[in-house]
Amino acid sequence: MSKTKFYKNKGLTLMELLVVMAIFVLIIGLVGKFVGDVFNYEDIFKSKLTSYDEARKVLQPVASEIRSASPSSLGSYPIEIASNNSFVFFTDINNDGLKEKIRYYPSGSILMKGVIAPSGNPLQYLSSNEVNSEIIHGVVNGSTPIFTYFDSGYNGTTSPLPTPVSIQNIRLVKITLIIDDNINKPPQAITVTTEVSVRNLKDNL
């Protein structure tokens, strides 16, 4: 009696092949997403660092101007207005011997700078001569004051002067900027602060 041997097909069936391909595509997709997320988070991190560094660099000349605030060319007090979101003072920004009137204030999400040079005879500061420029974009302070003020008793933890601020008591100005170029996308908002002692008003600071 002869025996007939049957050999099973050791190759993959069509169904098995489709399952393998599906798993392979899924793995490739997951790896691709992981790599994409890594690069995306790296870009976000770099963007956040760049925004922070740029804000710090922009605040340096602002702090320098405030530090050198002095009586106006008309002899008025070095500080004219000190509110939560507006600071007006006098300083010689171009070393011409005349004190410009400087105004920092927000316009929407932009921190603006206004400059009025004294003119005429006798000298006067005409608001119509104010030259405005954009300083920092993406400012989203909301209810957080851009400017807070401290007197000679400031020790690093002292509460700011209450509003309305008595201008004659100001010895130090703190600038706080919350910056977010797009509130609907990462990275989250960054907060940049700097503290400036007004040199010509300095007593025991």
C-alpha cells in the first residue's frame, strides 16, 4: 500500500501578509510620530529660549534709560507718570545735553515707546512731536501690571507702593512682561522681569 505524503505550504497566506504589513505600517507610523514630536519639542524649547533672550536684550536699554532718569530740560521732576501700564520720565538718550521725555506703554499686545525731544524757545515738550516705536510684541500681561514701584525700604520682598503711586516716593521700578506670541500654540507664555534703581533718586538703596 503506497503512502501519499502531503506537504503544507509553508509560505504566508494573503491574510497573514496583510496583517504583517498592517503591523509594519503601524510601527513605522509610531516611530515617525515619535521622531516628529522630538523635533517639535526641540523647536518649541528653542523658540521659548529665543523669546526669553530677546525680551531680556530689549529690556536692557529700557532699564538703562530708567536708571539714568533725571530732571527735564524745563527743570521738572524726573518722573512724570507712574501707573500700572504706563511710565513717563525724562532722560538724555542721545547725549545732546537735552532731556527727552520717554513714555513706555502698551498698545494691544505691543509694548510701545514714545519719545518727545524738547523744542522751541523757550523749550517745551509738545505731544504732537512724539515719535513712537514698537519695542516688544506678544505682551499678554492681562491684569498683571507692567510697572510696579518701590520706595527706599525695598528689600527684595517688600510689597510695591499702592496705587495711585506717590511719584516722589519711587526709588525702584520693576518691569514685568508676560510674553506669548501665540496663546493658542505652545510654548507657554514666558515671564521676564527686571528691577531698576533710579540713580538720581537714590538714597539708601
